[in-house]
Amino acid sequence: MSSTHTQLGLQPQPRLTFNSLLLPSHPLLTFSPRLHNPTSKRRCVSITASASNEPNDVVEQKPKQQSAVKRAYPFHEIEPKWQRYWEEDGTFRTPDEVDMSKPKFYVLDMFPYPSGAGLHVGHPLGYTATDILARLKRMQGYNVLHPMGWDAFGLPAEQYAIETGTHPKITTLKNIDRFRSQLKSLGFSYDWDREISTTEPEYYKWTQWIFLQLLKRGLAYQAEVPVNWCPALGTVLANEEVIDGLSERGGHPVIRKPMKQWMLKITAYADRLLEDLDDLDWPESIKEMQRNWIGKSEGAEMEFSALSSDGQERDIKITIYTTRPDTIFGATYLVIAPEHPLLSSLVSTAQRESVEEYIDVASRKSDLERTELQKEKTGVFSGCYAKNPVNGEAIPIWVADYVLGSYGTGAIMAVPAHDARDYEFATKYDIPIRWVVMPHDKKLSGSGKAYSGEGNVINSSNTTLGLDINSLSSKEAAVKVIEWAEKTGNGKTKVNYKLRDWLFARQRYWGEPIPVVFSDDVDEGVPIHETELPLTLPELDDFSPTGTGEPPLAKAVSWVKTKDPLSGKPARRETSTMPQWAGSCWYYLRFMDPKNSKELVAKTKEMYWSPVDVYVGGAEHAVLHLLYARFWHKVLYDIGVVSTKEPFKCVINQGIILGEVQYIAYKDSDGNFVSADSDTSAELQQEIIPEEKVIKSGDSFVLKDNPEISLIARSHKMSKSRGNVVNPDDVVSEYGADSLRLYEMFMGPLRDSKQWNTSGIEGVHRFLGRAWRLVVGSTSSDGTLKEGTVVTDEDPTSEQLRSLHKCIAKVTEEIEATRFNTGISAMMEFINVAYKWKKHPRVIIEAFVLLLAPYAPHMAEELWFRLGHSKSLAYEAFPKVNPAYLEESTILLPVQINGKTRGTIQVEKTCSEVDAFLLASKDGKLSKYLDGVSIKKRIFVPGKILNVILDRQNIKTAVR
């Protein structure tokens, strides 16, 4: 390797666009005003496709057909060749035993679920980014761990099994094979020897082992909890699986139902999960979402006594939680959740029927629906009252679903003057509103809205009970109320969390069996011996729900019947299974040591590889997956299995690739086009317009043949139901995997969402073709490929070295900063410059091929081979910049005539006064001042200025 590859220096470069590189740009996506007008009177009754375009909601989008003769380079031969080589050679296999004196780089994609639909072009976005990083770090001398596996348990495969009778394992393996094949076709450098699946007993043995450790430490327990029960699916659903009272899958009705379930005590780790976020190199938005999900708050628990019909205190205390004890004098009613355990003993006879009806309706809503701020508040009076402990007032007890039994105590004191939800509720049901906090800005007290801020307390004194907080600030008043409550036995300080314990059971077949048995005479779970792990799933032919609430595993009668490992008495196995989240909570550890049958991960390997350096995936996993994984990791840290407090050092959320832009026109009942920006209440049809019939006009899109008709331009997330999915297999077939990889990185910043556009991939495909021809030369006249390359072995010029090292600096910097698009721009700049050279020295071209390798590995490998190398370039040293070549050797030297600047000349930095004057004399703009005149003197400051002083008699004739 030449010395020109050995030094590192960075220099920022301007970002290029397709236009500046003579490549086609993306069409701009601009929405017409109509798209943003929610008050439009227009009624749209249907949508059709123009005659020259297939309906977008029923067909899969495919790239334009490309014949073999139009291929920019022979990717169809190159890519299969090098994929075979990598697999047969084991190029990307990370040895079980590595040189631990070398630095490590563990880069990981979030565990994919292998669905039957396979990949669409949005999926490879993050996978390409991690692959570029992995390839760079290998070439920089790191030990790289870059594995892939499958989060393969889940409800979709089981539902398909119910519908078709196909065992979910068969479906899952088929889907995995398809995903694996697609990923390999894109040239990702995964270590496939480390491939794991959560459905394999060798893997879920250790998922079950972790559960047993949780059970030993009291972090796994059973409790009667209200759950989202879907009778049609026969399973409990998580909140995020319920939309508008229906199951996300299948749209089946969901009800709230109390059921004994396994729970994991994640709340025991709430403070640590919160505090350790500060040290993580994660997007601030993700960390804030986790903070909000944990929802730590400090306040007080206060007790309100229930009253009998004659106003006497009953032996029932309702405990409420509040973060604003300073407002307790303003509490004019209580609200308890429909599932509150005391509700049945509080409801009056007259109100019982109304309350039971309300409870039934509330049971059909998810927690997310119930707490949505924008929804109209509903409730029902319980017929009972409670005593406010600070003033003795009898206040009504209402039942409302905006209060959850799972948060706080399941009951709140409602202060409508100082809480927006309570204000809306009180206004609707004509409940008194009492102001007890005066804002510092007096104008806010008469706004007709609830004031939830702080201020000075008013109307809050009861000298009889010894509590007077009038005139105190909100903070001072809160402290005094808590002190009074603790002294009188009416309450106490309380720290609360929104975070709930993790519901860890599903009434389904396709999941990890829970390694617990129950004796026939004792309803308490007993763990099986660790030596009996894995507890494998029994074979079943019928996966449908039992209809009784029992899970499908209850049908495996011989499997269910067992013996208590402690007493030897007859027992039955747990028939619920673990949720899909279980296996994905710790898979990053198993990749470190996937074949270990004796322990979850060897200590030496875990200490070397932990933590994951870069973890890339969608923002939709911001809370649940990442929070659960952090919880399990902290438990494993506490028991000595792992050596780090956190599993993932850096998390990156890639953006979403949206489908191609869709253009919509309106038509009236007579078939005439109506402009999207018109204001009409007529009933209109929508029609999809093909791109070739559309032009951009200002900020809008219009019909090419009728520019008066503006259109709506929109782009949606790719989905099968919308018909806007682009299959990467089709793109690879037409343009090659390297073109797809390059295009997805060039579309824009990794973290941003962007629109797919097939014409864009044609641009990067041409760029790769130019790179190919630069090294190999043009195709022979008969269409055959030339052997070898057109590079020369002569020494490079200074100009060539400067262009190369400028590219090295930029590409290295941009990859490491995950600004992949601008790294590509730097290589495009280099190609443009290199095409102007008459000769292409080997040392320059080899370095460029190595720069290209992380992005377009197939082409780079082929070019490297043609350059005379017999081994893969995967472990070749990545080019290092020589800072000396980043310094420009020439400068623009200002030239003055009699002290007035008249122009500039390009000179070498070491240029002498004589050479500078000679260049100025030959310059077209400056020569008119110097030709045929006598010069009094020259003032020259090297690298700064040349000032020519003319004789006085020449001034009039020279300066004209």
C-alpha cells in the first residue's frame, strides 16, 4: 500500500446534488393548499386510476423495465459471483476467539420479525447503514460483530395457522428463508454463522432461564389484573395492539376483563431506568419518550372518608394520589376508575344500574382511548359522597373512565378550577368550580379556563383543623399540606410512576412456554429445575382458541399433566406463553456466544463485546422494546451475567421511506376536472394521474395539458393495503444491489423520512456505471466486457493526489458521522474530476475503489480483483488521508494598479515577484493597464498582493 494511504486529515466539503452532478434530481413533493384545508366542503366518493396507470391501491409498484443492453455495468454477473465468494469463503465470519487486544465494534440492527410479505425497499435503509459502518470498521482494523437473526414468535403466524391449519413453525421457517435470501441478495456483511431465532429451543432455553432468575428475585409474580381480552383471537392484547376498541389484527372487539396473569416487576427498576438515560448517546426525543413513559412524579396520597346517606363517615377510606396537594381546598368532587375495587361497595342502590352500564362500556376501551386528551369526558354519579379531610365538605363521588385503575390509586380528587380535564368534566355535569390558586398574572384568573400553573393560594383555610395555607406560594402550600396530613393521619408523601408492571403472559400457542407448574392442590406456581430447560412446546394440530379463556396449550393434555418438582405430587404446567417481547429483550447478548450450551454468554466474550456500539432501528420501538431490554439487562447486571449497566451505547433511528408520490385530480359528475384549490360543495370523484401528465407550477402540481387544474400530491408509508410497496427483489433485478444500497443512502439524511422515486435510482446507477468505466474502460464494440483495467502504473500528479485525499477525508468523516449521503457526493465529485484526466494511476484508482467498497461492495470487489488482487478487499486497510494534500498549492493573488485592485491571478503559493508580474501582464483583464507603459516600481507581498505603481505621465493613458 502506498504512503498516500497512510495519514488521516479531515476537510469539510460542500454537499452536491444530483443536478450539480449531471444526474436527475428527485421530483419535489409539494402539497396543494387543498391538502391542508380540513374545512373543505368537497365530498369525495371514489377514487380511480387514469387509463394509463394501474390503480395504486391494488398493485405493487415496480421499477421501470430496463433491458440488458442499457445496464450501466454488468451487475447481474458481478453480484451473484461475489455473494457466492463471501459465503463460501466465510469472509464476514467473526471467529469465536478473537484478538482481544484489538478494538471492537459491535453494530446491530433491531431484530426483524419475518413476516410473510418479505422486505420492501424501506427495510434496507437501516440495514445498509449498519453494513457500511461494519465494512468501514473492518477495514480500519477493528474486530467487528455484525450479526442477524429473527424475532420469530408472534401472533401473525399463529393466526395464519388457525386459518389454514399450517403449523406456525412451518410458516415461520418459510418466512425466515425468504428474508434471509433477500438480505443476502443485497450484499450485507452479516456473520450468518451466528444467526439465531427466538423460536429455536436452544435459544429460548435461556429466555426461560432469565424468567426463572426473575422469579427467584420476586420480579415475576401473578396478579389479578384487568387486561385487554379479545374473544375472537382468544388472547390478551397489549394496549398498543388495541385500536378504537378493536384488535389491531383482524379488527375484532376487545373488552377489559380481570384475569390472573404473570407480571414482571419493572417498576422496581423505575428510578434506575430513569437516571441512567442521561449517560446514553441516544436521540433526545427517544430518551424523553422513555422519561414520559416512566412518568415519575412527586406528590401526596390523601384519604377521603366515604359518607353514608345520612352524612356519617363510613368505615371506607378512598385514597387518592395528587401532585398538587396545594389545591386540596378546591376539590369539589372525587373520580374513581370504573375498575376500582371499592366501587361496588360505594354505589347507591338507585345508581347501581347506571354505574354497571357505564362499567360495561368502559371495559371495551383501551387505556390509550380512555386517557386521550381530546376525547369528550364521560362519567356517571355513584350516588355516594366523600368527606374532604381539610374542610369537612361532602363532595360527590363520580365514576369516569379518564381515571385508570392501574395508575396511582385509581382515584383522584378533582379540582376543576386548576385542571383542564376536571374543568371540562365539571362544566359538562354542572359541578361547582372553586379557585384556590391566584396566578401571578391576574389576567389569567378571569380567562374562563382552568389555570393549572402555580401562584399564591387563596380560599384555603380551616383554623378548626389547624390548616391555613392562604397567601403561601403553591410550593410552600404543598409542603404544609403534606406535613399536616402526615401529622393528622390523613395522608403522606408519595412518589408515583406512570410505569406499570409488565404484563408477561399471552393466551396463545406460538410463544415461549413459561417454566412453571402448579400442584393440583395448591394454586401457586413452582419453577421447574434449570436442568429441565428448555421446556419445549408440544406439537398441536389445533391452534384455535379454546373459547373458555384457557390458552391453546391446555389442549395438549399429556404435556400439561406433570409432577411438582418439589413434592412429586400431580401438577399441571402453565399454559400461557411469554409475549413476543421476551425473546428480543436479550438477543444482542446471545450473538456474542450463540453456540454456548452451558451458559447464556461466556463472561470473557460478554466483557469484550459489550455494550452494543451502534444499534439501529425504527423509532416505533422507542419505548417498549428498548425499555424492556434495558430492564432485563439491569437484572442480568445485578446477578453478574453482564458487566455493563446499559445494553446499547448509541441508538440511531432511521427515517421512513414513503411510497412514490401519488397525484390526485378531482372530477365533477360530468367528468370535468375541478382544480384542487377551488371551493365547492359538489360531490366529486378522485382520479390518480400518471407522473408523465403532471408538471410543477410554483408551489403546486398541475395537469400538463391544463395548467389551470391544480392537483394534490401525496406520499404514504409503504404498505400492502395501499399498493405502494416497492419490492427490493425487482429493484435488484433491474438495477443491482449496489445501486439500491447507494440510492437509499443518497436519498437524504439517514434519520429523515423521504419519498421513494425510481428515477433517482437511475441516477446513482449511472454514477456506478461511470465508476466502472473509469477503471475498466468502455464496453467493446461487440458488447463484450474487456478484461482487466485501463489504469497505469505511473506516479500520480499533485493534482490527482489532492483530489484523492480530498475525497478520502470527506468519505471517512461522513461515514463515521452517519452522513452517508454527503459521503456519496464526495465520490461523485471525484469521478467528475477523474474523467478529466488523461491517465489514471493505479495508486489513485485502488484507493478510490477502497473508498467505494462500504457503499457498493460488489462492484468494489470486482474492480479490486481486476486490479490484480487475489483476495477480498474486506480487510484491506481503509485509505488514510495525508493532510499535506488537503492544502491548496495555488492561491488567488490580488493585483493593484496604483493602489486600486483591478483583478486577481492564480499563482503558486511560492510564486516570485517576477513570475507574478509576468502572469499579470498576460492576464486579459490586467494587461490593458500594463501594455506599453513605464513602471515606477512594484510592491510585492508574497502570497498577499502585487501592487504596480505606474509613472505619473502614464496614468491618464493606462487607466481608461
